[in-house]
Amino acid sequence: MKADPAKELNLIGQGTVVEGKLRTQGSVRIDGKVTGDVTASEGLAIGLTGEVEGNLTAKNITIGGKVRGSINASEKLVFESKSTIRGDIRAAKLVVDEGCVFDGKVSMSDRAQPPEGRH
């Protein structure tokens, strides 16, 4: 019996460093550091210890750590209270918790497209 790739969860643990593009049919949680673009067909979560220098693209994105790059969430984007985000974002729905640090431009629509400019 084959596993459904859309239901797979990939983990980048604390203390792990990944350099290069990361792409998955399922979901990914990053608690380590990624330098490069991250694309997930389903969900993408950046934990409190997670750090990404690159562009993020997924259906639903939750950020608790640090991100430097543009973000494209086709459904929902959540910035948790201890997150730090530097870059432009595009999302259909946006949730910003009190205490979050965000520096960039926001574009919202029903069908999110990649942000212009920073790639």
C-alpha cells in the first residue's frame, strides 16, 4: 500500500541546516535553519527555533520563528506572537498575533499569487 504524498509530513529538526530548494507534495515543519526557497503543496510550519532565508509557498503557512523572504499562502497565513518576518507577503487570509514583528508589504485576495519583486 502506497502512502499518499499529500499526507506526508517532513520534519527539519532543531540543529539541522539545509541549503538549497526544498519542495514537497505534502507538508513540512521547520525547527532548524533553511537557506533557500521552500514549497509545500499542503502546509508549512516554521517552529519557534525555525529560521528560513528564502521564499515560502504553501496552501497554509504558520510562522513561529524567523523568515527573511517573500511568502505566498494560497489559503491562510498565521504569524505567531514570537515570529519575525522580513519580506512581502500574499495570502487569502492573514492572522497576526500580538507581539509579532513584520516588516514588508501585504497583498490579500481570494486567490493568492506570488509577490512581485523579491524572488
